[in-house]
Amino acid sequence: MKIEEFSYELPPERIAQYPRKRGESKLFVLHRNGRFEHRQFKEIVEYLNPEDCLVLNETRVIPARLHGKRRTGGKVEIFLLRPLGGNRWEVLAGPGRKAPPGEVISFQDKLFCRIIEKDPTFGTRIAEFWGEKPVDELIEELGEVPLPPYIRRKPEPIDRERYQTIYARIKGAVAAPTAGLHFTEEILKEIEKKGCGIVKIVLHSGLGTFRPIKAREIENHRMEPEYFRVAPEAAEELNRRRREGGRIFAVGTTVVRTLETVVDENGVFHAKEGETNLYIYPPYHFRGVDAILTNFHLPRSTLLLLVCAFAGKDLILRAYKEAIEKGYMFYSYGDAMLIL
């Protein structure tokens, strides 16, 4: 299939630059039989049955963007991608010519890194960090929230809190699992009170989140590996809910990819930890997910391809057209879509 088939026109004013208050976003309910509903996010509770299971990604976004200087005084931006152990990180550097192997970069004379080597294929680098305090503390202090480039403003104090889910716990992501940004403690309590299970897994969004699809034919794209973990108790609860006739609601594409990585051909979930580069595009047979809560995604993106695989390309693009006409806001800080 050609990548241009997964495109649509979005007016720039429909790209959310700031988040709505949690729980107060719009909710586009897309039934795969072709029916549309327009609701408020807090009404999502109505669509869950007592036997169902909601699956959340408890990854926590790190302040991954660091502004530094070379020994010559030239400015360099270092973008943290993933920890490699021993204070070494895989990073992106910009401009790249200013970060050759051997270069030492200073961040406010508190944190330092040395570029160890460069990957000639992807342009990423390995950097070793040190500083006057533990490196993790200094990254939290000096790093900037890694807002996506379509948010055309500098990060503000509000983003430290709002570009995290309320249940974010395990540090490691460089992009938020944005479908989860809508939840409040009250909404989650209502869901639990109804009898629904709430299961938490981890997938740290990494470089693959930022890689556009450059291949003209979608089958030729390759995803970057990302760390995930599904604990034994999580797999057990998923299997119990499914045995009892419950549906699995995946909150976000990161949860979808994780569940589809650990489910077998019989629909049984297994506890696993490792890396996944699962790339979901049409046609795809889903084994682990019955409903998806997600945001509206960029044209020609792997995320758009995933939801098209779940609900059908024509239906998704028709729904996106209606969402634009109805004034929904798009992308990370935008409104939500529930696909049933």
C-alpha cells in the first residue's frame, strides 16, 4: 500500500497548542460498524462494562531536551533517547556536525557529556554523562519537556505536569502516551467502582515516535525497538478478564503494540520484558485488543496506520474529516477518540 493513501488535510488551527483541563476534552466515539457519537471524555465510563479491563501505560516522560555548549562556546542540543546503563545514553545531537566523537558538552557547568560514538545509519550517538550530582537528578533539573515540534511554542511550567499522565511512574519515555493525558483520579475511580479491571504495563516511547515514514510503500518501513514490560500479575488479570467475557480497552497505541507483542495466537497474554519493534499496519489481525482509546494522529504516521488497521482506512479518514468539521483538536494535546 502507498503511504499517500494515509493522508488528510488538517487546518493548522486544529493542532492543539495547549491542553484542555483533564477530563474535559471532547470524545469522538467511533463504532466500527460506521456509527459516530460525539461525547465528553468523562462520559467514557458509560462505554465500559463491569467485566472489562482498561490497560494503561505507566511510563513517565523524562525532560529529554538538554541545551549545552561545546568547549568552543558553540551551542548544541542533546536529545536523550534511551539509557544504556552506566550513565550512557543513546542521544540525538543538533547540529550534528558540532557533536563528533570525542566532543565534550557542558550543560550550565553542572552536567557534562562526552560523545563516544556515532551510528552511521541512524545518526544517533552514544554519550557518557557525569556531573556534580547524580546524573538523573541533573537531567530532571536542567532538561526541558520534549514537546513535539507541531506544538509551536517553548515549553512552559504547565507542561511539566500536563505532559505526563496522572499515573506516570516509571521514567524512560521521550514522548507521552497522550491518550492517557485525559484521565483524572475521579474518572479512574468511577471505572474501578463499576467493577472494571485496571491493568498497568510499560512501554517507553523512543526514537520510533519521531521517525517519519519515508518509504513510499508502507510495508518497507521499519520501527525502532522500544523497551516494554508486562508483569505476571498484569498478564494474569488480562487473561482472567478475557476468560470471563470482558473486553480489553487499550489506552493508546503504546498499549496496543505492547499487548499485541505479548499475546499468542490463542489470545493468551504472557508476562514479558524486553524490546519490541512491532509495526502494525493494514491488514493486521488483532489478538489482544478489543477497543482503543487514542488521540488524533498525524498524516502518514505509524500511529495513523495502526488505527486504520483496527477500524479500516476509509472509516478512519471519514471520521477524521468529521472531527475537523466538528471542531475537534488534534495531536498530543488534542481531543480523544474511542474506537469500539
